[in-house]
Amino acid sequence: MPTFCDVALPVPLGTCFTYRLNGTQPVVGGRVLVPFRNVRLAGVVTALHDRAPSVEAKNVLDILDAAPVLDPELMRLGEWISHYYLAPLGEVFRTMLPLGAEVKQARAFRITEAGWKVLHESAERGSSRRSKKSADEQMLEYRVLDYLASRDGAREQTLRTSLRASRELLAGMVRKGWIASEDVSSRRDARRMRRVVQLKEVSGKLNENQRKIIETLAASGGRVPADDLRSLDVPQSTLGTLVRRGIVEIASEPMGFAVSRLETKSVLGYALNPAQTNALEEIRKRVGEKKFSVTLLFGVTGSGKTAVYLAAMQEVLAAGRSAIMLVPEIGLTPQAAANLHEIFGEEVAILHSALTRAERAEQWHRIRNGAARVVVGTRSAVFAPVRDLALIVVDEEQDSSYKQEEMPRYHGRDVAIMRGKFSGAAVVLGSATPAMESFHNAASGKYALLELPDRVEQRPLPEVELVDMRAEFQQSGEERVLSHRLIEEVRQRLDRGEQAMILLNRRGYSPVVLCRSCGETVQCQNCAISMTHHRRAQRLMCHYCAYQAPVPKVCPKCASEYVYFLGTGSEKLEDLLHGAFPTARIGRLDRDTVRGREDFERVLSALHAGELDLLVGTQMIAKGHDIHGVTLVGVVGADFALGFPDFRAAERTFQLLTQVAGRAGRGSAPGEVILQTYFSEHYAIRFAERHDYRGFYEKELQYRRWMHYPPFTSLANVLVRSDEMTQALKYSGVLGRWLEKNPPQGVRVLGPAAAPLARLQREYRYHFILKSQSREKLNSALRALLDFASAQKIPRGKLVVDVDPVSLL
Ligand SMILES: [Zn+2]
Ligand SMILES: [Zn+2]
């Protein structure tokens, strides 16, 4: 029996830690609770061995899982993520396992020598009278000491409820050295049951008792509670033999939800058109090959990609295998969830950001024990512990919400591809505007390409009309938000009883607050960013850190009264439209009106039901809704992004314009798009006007080639951040000089330079950009840089390494 285990812990350190087993027997891929510094942490066991570490190993405190929670495929995927994105393995595993709710966090206190002394002295002297407040506080401190003196420690929760000692009071007593705290986190004992699960078909002979068990399993779909086997009256050892032969396993599962195996519904009769049928046929073929493949399903907006995914997933389910579909953050509305339940019944697990930790854990177990074999969810659903994975679909694969902007900074689409590779599954990426990298892979033959070139039911793509706002300004002599053309077209729609959507990708009332006297703009106190005026809320808000301030009556700098609010956000656009069309019913979709999925759904269903004439909003309105009454889409500001210092600005603008234009004309009446722009010559605008993805792709590819950007190079952004400017400067200087002296081979280093957002959430930010033709060389340069930083005692938390960044801001 091995003596030690290596554990990956969720701490920002690049190694695993060795613990002594002390008679307990965990499993590789299962979790254990261990002491780390002065806390208790849950980590995943990566190895069992007999190699004693150089320092004394602490004991494992508890075993959280009797069976692995990460199978070898998922362990391998985690190791790949850790290596590729330079993230500690323990942090990666924590992201992959939504099981935090199963560890009960707790802290306990006990009295110290110093505390005893204080208690004795107070008993002799009586309390010294000071102000009322501090006297009360002192009394409470003595009560806590007294309570602890008669016990072998007490939990924080007990002290807070029975003595009313606040967290601050206890922390103060710890600082004074009177009491000591310790982490006593433990496993939360969920009610669990043992279930017998058949793993494979029987090969070889069975005796009569064994056959009884296998027959019972077969009659109940391959899974049966262990207790149910008692009635068979077979000896326990029979089950043990079957386990040893690998035919069944005994899984410990939390109780409290039904694990019924419903009859899989017959494949819904989708009326697929020939292009859809062909796409489904191709996907079916690839799934049937049972080996890794990637297919890019490139279909224009309204071409019916979703019907193809769902039909393919149903076939997978009917074949007894599993499928995962990733969708962007905003895609999972309650309506979408209801549709999925309609199609897949109890066998679908839906993972969205509104789930509580406990619900997330429950879904995880449903997937793990085979009750749910179809998983639909946002980014982290890529880690769903399904067995026999046949198909992974990534819908709207270009969406930036697939990128996690915190450690580990993985990209859900790219992880989906690696998961497909490790599991031998077919991966389908779907989009009307594929990411440059994805289309390049398809064009170069690395991915298969499937196309849906037409909308369903021969509906035409909407007509796009450009309105040059510079010309509009010259004609009218005034800065207008809504052009004559757009006003006129909206009026026609209202007269005909049709609906329109207007996109302005900027929320709030006015994005700039300016003093005309001294020229100063009001900036966030935490970020180098202008505050946005929100008129209804009567606040200034920072859209990067959520800092709020009252609306100034006079300039904060020079006290002049000439404070002006400049520019237009979606809130103001709504007001302007009310002014232009007083009788129209207008709704707004942006982060201020939408707090959760329900709000989003409510506004959309009002539009669907014809209770709204006009819908205004940010990019939220651009994503995936199918509202048949909308015949006009107006774009008032989608090209601000073209001014951003980011190499993906053109790509993002093209994608947004195409997506929002795609909302028009999805019903029987044809659609039209009015695109107001200040950059009418820009190729992103020109190609969007013509619905010409390939044209855009070719042009953008040239630019990427000249500028050595992806897909021609691999890119990483290394950010140095600190709430002290001198420290941020010092660290970036140290790293910069080292990179200059030791230029990594085959890697171009740009910087250090102030990041485009030079200050964000109270932190000063400097960055380096590393580019390389070779993924390997980039990875080893980053690794060397991190090693050097660690040797220089630069805290890991001050460095952000972002591999394949979606934004360089
Ligand atoms: Zn001023
Ligand atoms: Zn801010």
C-alpha cells in the first residue's frame, strides 16, 4: 500500500504537494482534504507512491471521494490546460469541478497563553471603565475568553450566534494574540447512496448468482441501488467478484434526485432543407467514426444551424452515447431551456451562470452518474463529466464569452477541441462569422468545412444601406444621433405595424462628463476611464469597476458650473426615440435593464408578442433571437470599436454588424438594415454591408499577416499589475531588462509599455506582448519568465499571463 500521495491544490503555486496517507486510501482523480499552511484545502490526488519528500509530509485529513471525480481523460485535459495556459494544476482542477459546496468551510478559535493572562488579570482587577462602547466591547471580549477557557476551542459560528461576537471583534482578539484561529473545514456529509452500475457487456461465464445480478441490472437500464440487490439473496462476495472483473462498479452518489432512465424520444421530425440534411449527414458520419475530428459549420444568420445541432445530438442520445453543447453567456434563456427539456426530457443537464453552488454540484452528479447524457451550458460545461462522449458542439464559436478572464484563462472553444481529441469525439464549431483562427484552420484543411449558404425557406438576407454620418453632418450642420434615413424607415415600419431594433453598443445616458471651463473630464477614481452619466439612476458610473459617484453640479476640478454631458448611450437613445415617436412602445435591452436571464426573456417575449414596436439596446440585442416581426435593424453606433487599439477591432465590428443585421427579416416579410457610420470606407463596414464574410476574411488575413498577428503567430499578453505605481514600474522594469538581456529564442517581445487601460480597479498596469511562430517557443519563454519572476520574489498574483488573449486592453 502506498505511503504518500501528491495533491494538486488550488493555490497560485506551480507544483503539487506531497502528503502522508496514514492508513487512509484515496484514489487518483479523487479529492482529499489536507492542511496547507494554516488552512484546510480540498485538492485532487494526482499520484500515489512511496517516495518520501525531503521535508516532513503532513497527513491527509479526510478523503472526500471514494471514486475518481476526474477520469483519466479529464485529468489529461486539466494537465493540458495547466501547461498551455501556464496555470497551476490545482486551480485548473478547481475550475473543472463545481463541487466547492461539498466542503463545509469553518473556522475555530481557542484561547492562548496571553488570553489566559488577560482573563486572570481582569478577574483580579475588574473591568476598567472607559467609554460606553469600548466598555461593552471589552465585556464581550472577556465573555469570549471565558467561554473558550472552559472548552477545547469553539467554532466561529458558535461564538457569533451564542455570544454575539462579531467577526471584527474576533479578528481584533486574534491580532492582540489573545486567541488563535484555525481552519476546521470538513466534508459536508450529503446523504449518499450506493449504486451498482454496469460498466461493460459481460464476456466470459457467469455463475447463477452473478447472472441474477446482471439480469437485475439489465432490467433497470444498467444501474440499480445497491440496497435493491439484497432481495436477490446472493452473497456480498458475488458483487465483489463482478467489481474485480471490471463488469460493474459501486458508485457513491448523493441522494435526493431521481435517476430514472426515461425512454429516449424518437428523433424529432425536423423539416430540414437539403443543405441542413447534408450537414447533418456529414456530422453523423463523423460521430460514427468514433474518432477525433473538427468541423466548422459556417452558416449565414437564419440558416438553421441550431436545428442541425439538435438533430445530431438526439441521434447521439438515441445511440446511447453523450453530447455536450456550449453556448455563449446570453444564449441560455429560460425559453431556450424549456425547449431543450422538451426535446431531451430528463436526460439534459443545463448549466448556466445563475445556478447556485449546490445546484451546480447536483447537476454535476446527475451527469457523472449517467442520468443526464446531454449537457448544454456556457464555457465551463466543457468539463461536464459525461461518459462515452460522441459529440461536442460549440455554438457561436467566435463569441468572446468563451474566454475566461480570470485564472485559468482558458478558451472554452479551444478546450472543447482538446477534449474532443482526448475523448475521440467529433467537434462541431458553428458560426455565421467564424473567428479568423477557425476559418483559417478550415481553409487550410485542418478542419472540415460545412456550409449553410442560404437562409431557411428561401428568405433573403436583409438589404443593408450605409448612412455616412459625416455627410449627414455637412448637410444638416448639426451633430445628430439618428439620421434622416433611419427616422424615415422607422416611421414606415411603425405605420405598417412592423417592428424595429436599434443597436447602440454603449450603455448609460452620456459616456463623457466634461467641464467646458477647464476641459477636464470626470474620471473614475479607480480606473483611467471616463465616468458614464446614468440619468435615471442619477449617478455617474464606471463601467469597468462599478464605482459610482453623485452627478456633479460643479466641476470637481475648477468648481465652474459649465459641466456638460457629451455623447449618447442606449439610455439617451431610448429618450430620443420617445421624442421622435411619442406613441411608439419602446423597450430597452442592456446591462442596466437586464439584471438576470428572466429580465432578458421578459423583454424579448414582449417583442415577440407584439407588445413592443421598437427595441433599443447594446450588443445584447444582436445575439441569436428569432423575432419574426422585426423587419428593420438600425445601427447607430457599432463602429466605435474601430478606434480601439486592439488587433481584433475590425473582426469584432464585422461580427457585431453581421449578427445584428441578421436579426432583420427572419419572418415572411423581408428585412432591411440601416447602418450609420463614421467609417464608411472601412473594410469591416464595407464587407458587412455586402454580407461578404469571405471578402472580409481575405482582407483581414492580409492585415494579420503583415502585422504578425494570429492566426500567423501565437500571442501572449503578460500584464504586470499593482496598486502602487512604483511597484508596477519596478517589476515591469526588472522583467523588461531580463528579457532584453536574455531574449527568448524565436519570440518577439514588445514592451514593457503602459497597458491601454493604464489603470483599472485601483491597479496600475504595464504589459508585454510576446509573439512567436512557434507555440512551443512561446510557451517556454513564458515559463522562463515566470521562473525568473519567482526567483526575483515578484508575487505570482502581480503577474497575469494571458495566452491567446481575446483583448489586449
Ligand atoms: Zn472645470
Ligand atoms: Zn473604475
